[in-house]
Amino acid sequence: MQLRPDPTFYPSAKLAMEAPREQLAYVALLAVDGHAHDALAVVDCDPQSAGYGRAITEIEMPSEGDELHHFGWNACSSALCPYAPHPHVERRYLILTGLRSSRIYILDTKPDPTLPRIVKTVQAEEVVRRSGYTRLHTTHCGPEGVYISALGDAEGKGPGGVLLLDHDDFKIVGRWESDRGPQYLAYDFFWHLGHDVMVSSEWGTPEMIENGVVPELLLGGRYGHQLHFWDLRRHKHLTSVDLGAEHQMALELRPSHDPTKTYGFVNSVVSLKDLSSAIWVWQWDGKKADVTKVIEIPAEPAAAEQLPPLLQGFKAVPPLVTDIDLSLDDRFLYVSCWGTGELRQYDVSDPWKPTLTGSVHLGGIVRRTEHPARPGEPRNGGPQMVEISRDGRRVYVTNSLYRSWDAQFYPDGIDGWMVKLDTGANGGITLDKNFYVTFGSRRPHQVRLQGGDASSDSYCYPP
């Protein structure tokens, strides 16, 4: 047991930004062959190291068909919140979940953080028995333990929701919701801890997403387009806001890191009107929620022969914004355009009036922009998962979304890569030409940084 709080826990985002820089990154790797094993890679992020920009180790999962996706730490800075204190837990274990298998793996990063060990596996049967959920997606450490979102029920239909995992013995506590109200579709979730409110978003049930985009469901506006607001302590649904069925797939939630604020950002992947993507700001006033579209990123014209079959009839490549991330000072929002192969940086000091301050192209369905480390070699895939260092000076990006969706939008296959970008103090982003990581036949997805990162912690105290 710890006799003092973990030194990687910080009361405020400002203090987290002053912490030592990360030396390692942990990366979930997807085995492209569904009968092969996924893995967790450990990547050297220390520029003074001889192994900088390389995968040091890969820890293979013991079972097939997991589809590792989003994962997280067992504990984080939320353990310091005075109304839900857990000061003696450690940021020690990584919680990896299978989006297809519904398994949960617990990996211990001590004593050697470069060689995590699997110390416990929770099988899908136990997940179903204790929670009624399957298809585990997003993991966040929080005030009651480890929260994990699930896309579906035991039969792979709806509703999806959130389950709780004890962060001491990693047993499943049960389903989180006491009253879900009208909520049916599930995806991401996050919270404003100081205001006792949780927000959740929508993608689709497992049968809607596991074999790729279903055109009939997409054109019918059947994928998720709502945000749900919850009483965090009472586990009860409060209200919903609808982006409109035109705006399909409301995915990643990035709340303000300043706990005195109650706004946050969410992306919608595609508009049925013109294939654009959008960024929205939500606002919670304690009684009702509002949402406003603040960024629209248009599709780019393209010849049909340059496009995968799913898009040829549109003669355009959509941006397909599939991830966003917000720096700890709430100043810069990073937006990954997986379709057009672009990472955008916006100054969101005023959340309702964003300003584009940086852009880098890499890969893309049509562009196939090369990386400076591989001149003359067109890249496939595009910026997808985004993770920001605590101090906001480094951004890590990977290029795989989801196996069946990879195949639809990049039918020639995706060669997995992870890259790093450096940021300017007042905006601007540039690719690090010395950081280009490949993973053989596996594809990278979620990145977590040693000691915490911009999307894994929440804070109870203002700057």
C-alpha cells in the first residue's frame, strides 16, 4: 500500500503540466488476421535514448480475436477528489479490453514499466454475468473505480452502457446505470467531476458496426447523434441533446480540464448532407444542456477511381473526423481527419470561436502523403487516435480505426504507424522526422503515456 499519494496524481491540470515528460508510451496493437493475437507495445519516447522512436517490447495477449481498442489506467488524478478519495491507489495497472471478445486484461507495469505483465484476465462470461454487457470500448479511472463503456448487451444488441470495475481487486461491481432513461446507443463517456455530471455519446450497437459501415443504416440516420447527461453520483439519466440525425456518429468526448467549467467538445464523423465532419461544444448549466456546432470540415472532391467502393458514388473523400483531444490548459484542440489524412490544431481559448492554428498531412485515402522519415513512400491510413503529453508540447498519433472499417475505407490494407508531432507555444505543429514507429503486421490504435496524458485524467481543483 502507498503511504502517500502516487506522485503522478495532480490536484490540478496546471500542476500536471509541470510534471516530468513521459519516457514511454503504451500502444494497443490490432492483429489484422482475426485468428492472431493482439498485443500491447511499449514505445521509447525519450529523445536521449538510443531506442528513441522504437517499440521496445510487445506483450502478446493470450487469446485470439480481442480487437484491443481504447484502454486506460486503473487510477489517476481523480483519486484525489475530496468527496471520493482513494489516495493510496497507484497508477500501476493498465486495463485493456477487447471490443470483439469482451475480455478484460489487467497488466502490471511494475517493477519494470518496459515489460508489463498480465496478472489477471476477466473472461467475457464473467462480464456478462455481472453486468449484462458485451463489446467493451472505453476505459476511464474515476471516483468509484474503473468505468468501462460497452456497446451492447449479452446478445450484441442494445442497450449499451457502462460497467464498474473495482480498482483494487479488479472484480466487476456491476452495471453503472440505475436509471438509463431513453439512452440506447453507447460509445464514449466522461464527466465534470466538480458538478457531479457525466456525459455519454453514441456510435451504434455491435450488430451495426462489427462488419463495417452499413450504408442503409447510415443513410437512414440510424447511427448515434445524441449526447446524454447523467447525475454522476445517483447514476441517473438527466437529459439528452440531439445533434440531428444528419450528423452521424457522435463519438469522442473531451470536457474542459478546468473543473469550474462545464463545457466540452464532441465530434460528429459524417454529415449526410455533404460528407463533412463537425466539432460541437456542449454546455451544462446544472439544469439543462445545449450544444453548438463550432467547426465544420468539408469533404474534398476526388475522382471515383481514387476512392474505395463505398465512396465512389459520392466522388469526394470525407474528412472522417474520428478522434479529437484537448490540451490540459484547455487551449488547443487536435482534430484527426482519418479520411483526408490531416491532423488539425485549433486554438479554442474561446470554445465558441475556434481558430485554426496548425495543420499537417500524412496518409489519407487519396493524398497518401509521405512522412519525412520515409521520403518517396506514400503512406496509407491517416491520423486517427490522438494523444497529447501533459505539457502539451508533444502529440502522438496512430493510423488504424477498426479492422472492418479499415478494410472499407483503405481496402488495399493499412501499414500501421505511430508518429509524433511537436507543438509551438502559441500554436503550430510539425512532424518529428526522427519518430516514426512501425509494428510489423499489427496496427496501432489507442496510446497511453507513462504518468498520464491529456485524455486519461480529470481534476477536482481549478488552476
